[in-house]
Amino acid sequence: MTPPAAPKNQTPFDDEISLLDIIQFFKANLIKILFL
């Protein structure tokens, strides 16, 4: 669950990046569940 454009300098648990990642991850999961 790593962001495609995550700079190595910043922490992997950055607030903005983590929030965006979680939102996109949940959207993808919802789409997969709905289509499954």
C-alpha cells in the first residue's frame, strides 16, 4: 500500500499522503467488492 510517487525523504506515514492513500484504497476496495 505504498503511494506511487512517495518521496523517500518524507515519512511513509505522512498525514496528507496517508489520508489520500486510505481514501484511494477504500475507493478501490469498494469498487472491487461491488463488482465481485
